[in-house]
Amino acid sequence: MPKEFIDESAYVCVLNACSHSGLVAIARSIFNNISIKTDIIYTTMIDCLSRAAVFDEAQQLIDQFERDHMPVWSMY
């Protein structure tokens, strides 16, 4: 399937399937090829790494997300 037809939901489903199947290497490869990573895609990949007990890499991904995404204070 061409990449332009794959949306966030498809990526989340595939990463979640990899997470529950223990396919961390495949999930990592898919994640690295996603051009626009949303917060839910990051969360799904962190879940995958955590389920496989790859905590150092999961923490690095959390740190990267926090660096790249500033908090929004629009409610104040």
C-alpha cells in the first residue's frame, strides 16, 4: 500500500499488534519509517518497548518526545 494512504490508525494498529506479539524489531523499523509521528504513535511505540522490557530505549523515546513537543497551556 502506498505510504500516502496509510493513516495514524493503521500505524497504531500495526505497532500494537507488534507490541502484543513481541515483534520489537519490526515495530522499531516501522516507527523509524513514519514521517509524521503523533503523540499516540509515540505512546504505542513506548508501550511496545516497555512490554519487551526495553526500558532504556523507551525512556529515550519519552525524552525525545518531551524535547520535540512543547506543552500547551491554552487553558490558562
